[in-house]
Amino acid sequence: MPTSAPPSNRFERRRAETRGALVRAARQILAETGDTGASIQAIAERADVGFGSFYNHFESKTELFEAAVVDAMEEFGQAFDDRLTGIDDAAELVAAGFRLSARMADSHPELMQIVRRRGLAHIHSDNGLARRALRDLQVGMDSGRFTVRDPAVALSALGGTLLSLVELRFARPDLDGDEAAVNLAEMVLRMLGVPPDDAHEVARRPLPEAD
């Protein structure tokens, strides 16, 4: 029996590789400058693919850059899933998310620059961290952990505060990022209805170890 993959599989794999290269190139541009005015030729050269390959995957630069943002947001959300699996307390999930985001500004600067520049438009999207945060807020509300009434409004406050923290990490790298995240997480928990002493303790629980 032949050991190589059928041509159709190989073709699809190459298509996926080309699309991935274009998305990675767009992500790099977004992280470096946030400027979406780069020419398709420049994007293709950065991706190391042929100019004609672009239109096999995207109809426009707008579509490509949006795909790059969605890809980054999904990676951001997946990082939370990977690191915070096993935490059952909705309040602890919120606090740990703030602290993890602050640390990712150092460990994943390219990703977090995209979150910094494009995250606001995705606070209420159905992908990435937004849907995960909405899920955790709803769990906290259903359990009585949070006393807010409208999860969408709470998500707006949570997302805006998180993006402000990311902005702070890049604008003021001299500050202690973890301490800022802890203090901000405590304030957010109190806003969500967690009692002050409880919010203070939860915000300072050790983060799960990275795998």
C-alpha cells in the first residue's frame, strides 16, 4: 500500500499551510504597528507565498486582518483554558484571568499587542475569551457568587477593565504587573458583588502552575 497521503489531502494541507502563513504575517503586522495599510504584495512577501495565493484564501485585506484578529483572540482564550482548567470558583477564574493576562504581556508580547489594539471590538464576540468570560459570569450569577443582573453589561465592564490592564502593562513596563493585576482583580470582584474580604483573598490565590 502507498505510504504517501492522497493528493487531495496533500493539497488541502498545503492550502492550510499557505492560509496559516498569511494569517501569521497579518498578525505580525498588527502587533508591530497596528497598520492595515500594507499592500497585498508586502503581506505575501512576509508570508513567503506567491502574490496570487492571497486570493485563493481571502477576498480582501480586511478579511485577512479580521481573520488574524479572530485567530489571536482564540489563542488568547485557549491560553486561559489551558492554564485555568480545574478552577471551579467563578470569582477565582476572573481574578486568575487578570493576573494571567498581565503576565502574558511579557511571555506573549505579539499576541497581547493584538489584544491591546483590537480587543475592544471583540468584547462581545462569540469567539476567543469573550464567550468564555460570559460563560464564567453566568456561572457566577447562577451560583450567587456574583450579584450583577445583566451578564452582557458585566462583560463590558470586565472586558474594558482587562484591556486597560493590558494597556497599562505596555505603557508602564516599570510597574509591577502582577501587583497591578491583583489590585485590579480585587476591585472587579467587588464590583461583581463579592464581599471585600473575600475579594481580597481570592485575588491573591496562587495561580495554577503552567504545564
